[in-house]
Amino acid sequence: MKAVRLTSPKTFEFVEVETPTPADGQCLIKVERVSVCGSDIRGTYGETHPEEEYPMAPGRPCHEVAGVVVESRTDAFKVGQRAIVIPSGGQGGLGEYLTSGPERMALLPDHGSLDEWVLCQPSGTVLYSCQQMPNLLGKTVLVLGQGSIGLSFTMITSRMGARHVIGADLLDYRLEKSLEFGATHTINPSKVEITEAVDEITKGQGPDVVVEAAGYPDTFNMTFRLVKQFGTVIIFGIPDHIENHWVSIEYHWLMDKQPRIIPTTGARSGDPISHIQEIISLRERGWCDPGKLLTHKMGLSKVQAAYDMYEQRQDNVIKVVMNIDE
């Protein structure tokens, strides 16, 4: 089968590899659509790894995958059904086929474009984080970062009943998108002082919930400075680009605000799929639409351009979805 792998930092090549064979209890999935994720960029594509780690395994880095079951050795899925699949066992989505058990597969409806359905994967991980939040009815939420993850937080928290949802980002095109996703206010910290702007919106009280969805040491500490005293901080962003993965904490603000701090990662929750299945159901009934994150469609033949576009934030990109057969 056709697959893609990294041969050196930020350099892909196409290879032919053996099609995997499903074990008992597994399915063979024909991959149809994949999407680029920021964690793939920071953790693998954009990082310089030791020379002996190249070339990397075919199919990686990519974990946002949707496809069709072409062989089933489990009663949980039938041939012809569509599903979001979270790759495991060293597999990645940048190839024509992969195998999976039902515990890492979320059933998709027969209708609608996979270009849009595949984006339930990242929004589903955000749903898991939102499920850890307190009751948001009448509350104020500040989301730091308005990429695809931050926009998903904006979309979901606005529908959970928050009175104010504030989207903050350095890129104006993302802030425009934030308003479309449910933000009541937006802030560009490169143009206004964010503490003053937040104080004005919240009348000096601070947000009840602050979400770190950017993945930088500065925004990590900003959550403690901006949150309401005894409020809640949700940590989602992963600052993989810093040395040794250490982040210094502004201890004064931590002790002054005394927030409830909740680090959240759906993939490590012990149940990586149910929150994705739930967001699929919510989209199907019209409660939210992660498909609106889609800004660019490309073929796998343009994989290098797709990853470069995402990393360099070109052409007002939010989400790139690739067709494996093109």
C-alpha cells in the first residue's frame, strides 16, 4: 500500500509498504481522510530528532483519521461502515490502510462528507475537557488560543450556557472565526493589554474559567494571572517546544488566585473514544458543527505543503483535511 514517512525534519517521502492484516477482534480500515494536528507538528514534524530515528515509521505523524471498514473480525463493526479511527501500535494515518479494534473507533453516519466528519476527532478531545468544567450557566470563560482546539472550546462552552466567552489570539483571522464559533468578545494581546481588556469585560472580577489552548509557557502562566479568585483553570495546550518540557510557574499568582487546576488529555483518560462518539452525535443532531473548522482541502500528494501550511499558519489556515486517494 501507499504510505508517507518522515526521512528527516520536515521532509516527507512516499513509500510502498505491506498492507496490515487485522487480528481477531479488529477491523481493516481503508483510510479516506486525514487532518493535520498541531501536536503532530510540535511533537514530530517540526522537531529535530536524533539522526538514528529517521526514517520514521510509515504513516506518521498523523492521528486524525476517518475511513471505511473493508474487513471486520469483530461484531462491533460491519464492512462498509464509516468510522473515525485513533491509530495505535505505531501506526499513523498517512497511509491507505490501518488496523484497529473497536475501542479506538467511533462510528460515523452514512451521510455527509468525511472532510467534515473527521474534525469531530479534535473537537471530541475538547468535549472531554469541557466535561471536566464546573457548571457554566451564566459564567465567563476565557479561551487562550483560537486555533482549531481553542475554537472548539469556544464553540462548546458557548453552547454549555456561558454568558461570556472570550477568545484571545495574536492572529486577527482566528478572532474573526472565534465570533462565528460563539465568542461574545475577542482580544488580540498584541494590540491591547490583555489584563485590562479582561478586567473591562468582567468588571474586574476575572473569568470563572480560563482555558489554556495555546501551548506556551507565557499563556500557561497567564491563566493564573487572569482567572477569578478560586476559579478554574483548564490546561490543554502542550508546550513541546521548550527544553526538557519544564515550565516555570509564577508562584505569586498561583497562591493569590488559588484556582482549581485541571490538566486534561482525552487520549489519556482511559477511554479515548467515547467523547469523540458523543461529539459525533451532537453534530448529527445540530447542537454544534466541528466541520466548520475546515478551511483547506488537499490531496495526500500535497502532504508536504499541508504540513508546512499548518506549521507556518499560511493562508488563514485553521484545519487542513487531506484525501488519501489524491
